[in-house]
Amino acid sequence: MLVMLRAVFYFGFSEVGDLIHPSSGILAQVLYVGVKFDLRLSLLILIPIALSCLLPWNINNNAIARRITNIYLALAVCICLMFYILDFGHYVYLGIRINSTILRFLEDIEISAVMVWQSFPVIWIALAWILLTVVFYCSMKKPAKFLLSPETVMSKKQKAVGVVIVFTFFFFGIFGRLGTTMPLRWNDAFFSGNPTIAALGLNPVLNFTDSFKYRFASTYDEKVVREHYSVMAEYLGVRKPDAETLHYTRFNPASNRDATIRLAKQPNIILVMLESLGASRLGIFGHPLKPSPNLDEIARNGWFFPNFYVPVSGTSRTVFASLTGLPDVSTVRTASRNQMIIEQHSVVNAFDGYPRYYFIGGAAGWANVSAVLRTNIKDLNLYEEGSYSAPNVDVWGISDLDLFKEANAVLESLPRDKPFIAFIQTSGNHRPFTIPPENDGFETIQVPEEELRKFGYKSNEQFNAVRLLDFNIGRFLEMARKAGYFENTIFAFYGDHNNRITTTPHMKPFYETLDLDGLHVPFMLYAPDLIGQRRVEAAASLVDLLPTLADFAGVPFYNTTMGRSLNQRIDENRAVYTQTSSKTSPVIGAVTKDFMLRMNFDSTDIKLHDLNSDTPESDVSHLHPEKTEKLSRITRAIYETTKWMFHHNKHLPQDK
């Protein structure tokens, strides 16, 4: 039944084949994903029946059990058909498969009912619903008769084997994949990066249930967004503010007169995400054990931002924010997992003529990140688990050193007269902190546990993982020099968050007291022959990453979200957004190089903290009322506007 309904959607409602013409391979792959979702739903529906068969009184030997089962199946068919009918209408109306946002039509049920009555032949649809329920239910009678045939006498061993076989079939059918620890997810339908093609691979019932927990996530109040528009427009530097249309777009021309650095030719761009590497780990920030000589050298000889923060802690949140320019303020898990906001305009597509690469050692489907990447990076070349010749070393895939070698092999093969942009996402500085046997001569060292704990490390494994990450960065730069693309490349190195620490006496007191240890990460831009050396004390944010690199590269771009270029004159008192504590009731704030404002997400308990004080936990808002008011307005404006942008930062023509 579900496969037949998928065929109805393909031939009757989908634009695939009419307006969009994918290759036969892509079409077959997305339909295959869809059939696996259909199998999952079918097996989930059958679980109660399968479990009931283990009872002494079941459908084989009890009339009441058979009657209950028949009623259950009839209801299941009826409800599934209802979802498909709603799905078809939803797709005709909005061009997307049904999800939990359909519940918003219940907010004004009278208007919604009239709209449906005037838009669709409701009576005929209802009759078809009843008829199809009867037809599909009756079609189950034949297999049911087979199940109700006289019992075959089976030994206990045969019964046990049968249970194992059925359980295995159900497990793998629902899991949806073989040879991996990652189950089938909705992002698997988005492998092509085209939402219309992806729609062919979704199941409306599962799509609704999967999105149900996100129905209140990042909801916005447009009235509140408008109230904060003037603050937001000034913060972002919108040249022609328009509160009526909520206009936030800024155009940055190729010949930007405000640019601090202008290059003679467009450079390559390589962004390296440093897994779980907080600022407190590095020697450049005063760590006495000096585990990071290579990154320290990069900071001294490149552009170094000692007051750089990710908006929210978490790897998938960092991937989302770095690509979209939007802090991941989602209150349910992460934005990458929310299919309803998966489409986002990104500055990365302004790098016209640049081939785009993303390298990750493991599976990119983790946290549905692959859907974010494929949907929003045009013509992406994605390298992930299964793309490499190197073997996996742990759950995170190949080692970071092998990841750099594999990435270098690809980048080395590219023509030197055409620039590229590449993301490299490391993972080694994460539990289980694997030190691979093949590591180009890297040697671990042992430090007394007491000394490690005194300066933020919990174990030698954790300490050596940071040392290995730094060692691998050094090896990668050696590879880039030898390959010949180093001289014309801007490298961006940034942490995604900090991992659990003990104490950090080498950092200022605010670091631990104000819960900023997880957000304060290293950020360096490195290209000695192109941009030189600079230390920028002003606060900077992860969302500034792509606008800054696009500005350096001299590519014209439209900036529609929160990032601001750092390749321009920088206000020393610029503020950046932070979010800590509970995801459902977050503490939001704004940080400058000298102050931090914190408040509850509902604007209560507003406090201002002096980051240079020996008692940073003290509230100094009464000493700086104007600063408190300004930062509180900026904080609330960013929080409310970001939630609005989640749903309105759609693709521009250059993204398609």
C-alpha cells in the first residue's frame, strides 16, 4: 500500500520528471530510500501484532485476538491514508511534504476549514478515503488467511530460531541500514541537495512524527522581531533599513573600499574545524604545559583573535552557525536535525568559480549534518566515511592525520590557476582520544595527573589528543607547502567548543565563573605571504567566519544573517552573541572584550559582568546603566531575530 501511495505522489504530485530531471541513478536512489522508510513504517505498525503472537492467546488460536487485530489494522490503514491525503494537499498548497507545522492550521480552525472546503473537493476526497480504506484492508485478507492456517507443530528450538529470524528482520528493517552504526534518517533523502528530489524519498507519517518534537522549536514572534528591528539593523550595518519588510540584506562588493586587506588575486580558502579545542588548551593563551607549538606559531604569525566565541557549544551547532551565519538557538536538540529550517542561504555560494569541498573522517549523516551541507552548499564535493583508502581507527572514522593526507591529495591535484574552498572537520580530539599506530612519528608523553588536572586536563589521553591535533596541523601545513598551494591559501583555524575541563588558573577568573569556558575557542587566519600578522582584541564570533573570508577573497556577496566581516575597521567594543545553560530555558548574552551581559531568554535577571575584574560574578549593571541597556537590547534583538531568520533565510538565485 505504501509503495503504491509513493507511486501516486511521484506521478501525480511531484515536479520530478516535469520541471526537474535528475539522472536515473539519482531517481533510483531516492526512491530506494523512500521504500526503506515505507518498510520501517510497515514494521513499526506490525510490532504490536508480532509481540502479541508470543502470548498464549493470539491470532492463531483466539477469535477475540483476531477481532482486535482486524480492528487495529483497519485503524492503521485508515490513519495512514488520512496522512497521505493531507500530505498530497499540503504539497499542492505549499510545495513541501507534511510535517508538524500543519498543526498551525488548528490555531484558527474555522478559517482553515473554509479554506480547505473552497480549495479541494472535500466530499469526493472523503469518499475516496473510505473506499481506499476498505480496499486496502480487504487486500490484507489473503495473507491473513495464511497466518490463520492450522498450526504446525514446532519444537522449542524451531520456535526460538523463528523468533530470532523475525526479530533480526524487524531490527534491520527498522534500522534501515547495514554495515554502519547510524540508522536511516530523513537526511538520507537529501543526498542530492535538491529539496524537490528529496521529497520523493520521504514518508509523510514518519516525517510528521520525526518533526513533531520540533513544532515549538525556534518559533518566533514577528511583532517582537519588528520591535527590535532598528537595533538589529544598526548592529548589522543595514544601509537601507526597512522595518516593514524586515530587510536585513547587506551587499558586499568585490572592490570593497572598507576592506583592510585587498589581494591581487583570489586566494584558496581552507577552513579547519578543531574538534573540542577550547582557548584554555593552547600555549598562546598561557597554558604552562604548552601542548600546541604549531597553533601557537600560527597565532603569532597570522591574524589572531584572542576574544573569539562560538555562539552555542556543540559540534553540529558550530557546523550550522559557521555555514549559515545564524547562532543555533534551537531549543530542541540542534538546528541541523530540524527539517523545517534546513534550507538556508550561505555566503559560501558567493565563491563563484571555486570548487567546494568538505572533508570529514566519519559519516556526515551524524546529526543530519549531511543534509545541511548538501542542501546549502552548491555543487558540493563531500568526502566522508567510505570515500577514503585509509582505514577507520575508531567510531569517528579515519584519523585526523589520514584525513589531512586524503584532503591534501585531492587539493594537490587541482589546477593551480583556479582557486578552491575546502572545509576540513577534524575529530581526533574527542573520546576515545585514539592515538593511531601510524602517526608520522608522533610520540605521547606522560605528565603527572595532579599537574594535568591543575591546568584543565583530566587525563594523559586527553592531553596527548590535543598534542596530536596540533602535530597534525603542523604536518598538514608541510603537505600544503610541498604540494604548492600554501602560498596562495588563507587558512582559517577555529575550535568548535571546549570539552570538559577541571580548573584553568592560567585564564582570567571570568572564564569559569561566567560559563564561557565552553564557548571561548581559538581562531586564527593564517597566510603569511598574503595577509601578514595582526592581533585583534575586539570580540569576534563564529558567524563572522564566512563573511570575513569572502571579504578577503574579494568576492561580491549578499549577507542575509548575523555575520560581519572582520576584514574591515573593527569597533573595539563590538559585541557578539552567546548562549549557555539549559537548551529549553537558555541564558542568553552579549560579550565584548571587557564586559559580558547575561539574562534569561525571557529578559529577566539581567546582569552585567566586568571580565577584567577579580570578582567577575558581581553584577556591575548599576555602574554602567547605558552599557547594560545597549547590550541587553542587542542580546534580545539577536535572539528573537535569529529565530525569525531560521524560517526566512531562504536560498538566493546564486544558491541554486
